[in-house]
Amino acid sequence: MHEPNRNDGVGLVIAIALVLLLLAGGGATFMWQRQQMLAMRQEAIMQRERAEVEAARASAAAEQQPAEAAQDPAVTERPSGSGENLDSIESSVREVLQSQQRAWNSGDIDRFMDSYWKSEDLTFSSGGKLTRTWQGTLENYKKRYPSRREMGTLSFQNLEVIPLGLEAAIVLGEWQLRRESQDLGGNFTLVFRCLDDQWVIVHDHTSRAGQP
């Protein structure tokens, strides 16, 4: 039979002490982990609150911008002719061409030229030649069609009006002159602009059949 030894008691005491130390250490680790989790949770809450504040600021700024734009004269100022929609632009341009046709067929080249931009910057291209200025274009018309007989009867066909925003448009079409001597015809491309609330031709490229 084994007899109790003093060293056994000492070993028991040491073992108990080690267990207590381990338990104490585990408790400390648990407390440290808990503190870390609480700190992380607090940081997450603060980040969420900061994000909510930034979102609220962004929303307020977005709502304020339209109001500022409405008060800005540079934004609210409307260019000449901007009150017209695209359909009314086409109607206005076609009306100019109808007025030209009536003036030509009444033998009035001067009134026909009222539809052109009265400017030094007007350009007219025909027969491979470029004419500048309103006056130069008028003189060319009168030289080419010196009499009512030479003018004949003008008609436009296959018109295609292409609005370019609210102040400009391009017109593609065909023209024809019925005359006693010889009929003439061809194609044209016109550039219209709305200047001083009036639609006028700023560039005319007219070609005769068989010519550029």
C-alpha cells in the first residue's frame, strides 16, 4: 500500500494553482474579447450615423439645385424662336417656301429674295460657283431670269424639313420651272436659321439637273 507523501500535497497545491491561473487567464481573455466586440459595434454605429448624415446632405443639395437654376438668368433666358416646338418649326419653314413660290410666280424677284438673310454672310452655291452677300445673290437671279417669260412657273416638290434644335433647320427638296421655251429643274439644300424671330435662308445650294 502506498503511503501519503508530503510531495504529493505540494503537487496538488501546485496543480490547483495552475488551474486557477488558467481560469483567471481565460476570464481575462474573454473580457478583452468582449471589450473588442463592444468597440467594433460602437464604431459600426458611428459609421452608419455618418453615412446617414452624408446622405441627408446630398439629398438636400439635389433639391436645392433646381431652385437655383430657375433663379439663374443665364439658365432661364430663352433664345429667339425657342418657344416653337419642332412641328411648328417645320410649319414655319414650309410657309417661307410657299411665300417664295408665290412671289416668284407673280414675277417679283425682290419679294422672292425677302426669304433670304439680308447679310454679307449669305452664301449661294450653284453651278459650281459660290456667291456671297444678299445683294450679289439678287443680282445673279435678275441676270439669269431677266423677264417674266424666263422666270416661268416655279414649284417645289418632295420637301424634307429637318429641324436642328430650335433655331435652325435644313431643307432638302426639288424645284421645277415650267416655261414656254424650256423647262428646268433640279435639287436644292437650304439652311434656315431663326433670326430676330424670323426664319430666313442663310445658305442655298441649288443644282440644275445634269449640273453639280
